[in-house]
Amino acid sequence: MPIVPSGMAAPAGTPTHQGIGPLLRAWREQRRVSQLELALRADSSARHISFVETGRSRPSEEMVLRLAEHLDVPVRERNALLLAAGYAPRYPETPLDDPALDAVREGIERLIQGYEPYPALVFDASYHVVAANRGIMMLLDGIPESLLRPPLNTMRLTLHPQGLSPRIRNLREWRGHLLHQMERQMALRRSESLRELYEEVAAYPVPEPESDGPQLTEPAPYFALPMRIEHEGRTLSFISSTATFNTPMDVTVAELAIETFLPADPATVKHLHALLP
């Protein structure tokens, strides 16, 4: 599946009319960092941090970026901090189909194709799928067309009662993991669309998975929570891993995530290699 623009609307912007003070204080409190600790990290003073938060002092553009770095503020929200302080946004938001991102798209395509026959996909900040390899498309066999219309959404595909959820043998545990992941994202991004998606998928009924049937051997121990999913009468086990770009300078690139699924047992490896040689 080639990389395509997700069609995602820009998330609800962070209010900037109150100035940078309230936003900075909110990020600092969310990170559980005191004014003194932040000042020490940013080579400033607690007095200056206090003055910025109360609106008595306007930080320089460099100071805004330094504070955002030490508070691990996402790239999109760093632009919001700059705007609130009266500066122009520093980070562009380039459409994924822009020629400027050709190298990013080509690199992602090579990465996920090279991971075959194991599943891998790329999604954006709203969990819209922008690229997927043959391993992922194999798992989506039999999914209703209504769920496969673009933009595909990985949370909707996984948790919808007509999606993958009836096939996932440890659905309650995997569902809990995904919802917790979304909750962490909502704490980082002030996005109404992300909250609406969370409320939608959290409200889906949870179907009872079919029994695995008798097992001849004990299941292998796992070093992380696996996704155990039925495919063609077999139960496949995967451990997922998510990667992002290091030090991105573009909002679009910063919000891309590459998720790969590592086979968690020899039977899964054998089955995938037989299906996708």
C-alpha cells in the first residue's frame, strides 16, 4: 500500500490569546517540573520563569524554544508556544505528498517493504494509516469495505466489532493497551479530532473472541504484551514496536510513527514466510 496523504484536518489549535504564560505553566505542571528545576535545565532563573508564567516578562524566541526542548513539548505545540509569545512558527507543516518529502516517503516505503513478510505500517498523529506493507494487508483480509475506505484508521480497524477485534484472542488486554496509548497522546496534543476518535473506539462493544481450542504445548513466555490474532485457522502472535523520527524539524514528519510487528513465536514466523515468500 503506497504512502498517501491522510486527509486529516488540522487539530484544534492551542489558544494563544492569553499569552505564553498559561501554556508554559500547563506544560511544566504536566511534566511535574518545578520552576527552579526548569530554570536550572534551561540556564535561566526561577524568577524569570515565574515572570514569564505570570505575564510580567516576555521570553526571547530562543528561550521559548529552549524551554520547550527541556519540557519535551511536541513540535506542533512548540509552534503554539511561539505564537503565544508573539513570534512566528518555527516548524513548517509540509503535506506528505509534497515533493520536499520525497526522501521521507521513499525511505518509509523501503523500510516497511524490507520488513516483509512481517507486518508494518505508518500512521499519523490521528492514527490514520499512510502506508502499510503486505503483511498488514494480509491481516486485513475479509474486513468489510466500509472500514477500508480511506483514510484508514488503525484504531478503528483494530477495535471495531467488524474489524480485527473478533479475531484478537487477547482482545481485552490489547484493547486496554491501545486505549492507554491514545490517552498518553491526548495528554500531549490538544486535538479535538483525537479525543473524538478515542470516545468512538472506547465505546465499541467488546466481542468475546472465539476459543483457541485445545493446545498441544504451553504458550511461549513473552517479554512484552503480544497481540494474538487468528488468521486462516491459526493463532499468530506479535510483539509491536513503534518508532518515530529523531529531532524532526517538520510537524508532519514529527507526527509520523512506524509500527512493526515482530513474530513472537516460531509458528508465526513459519506461517508468514509460507504466505508471503
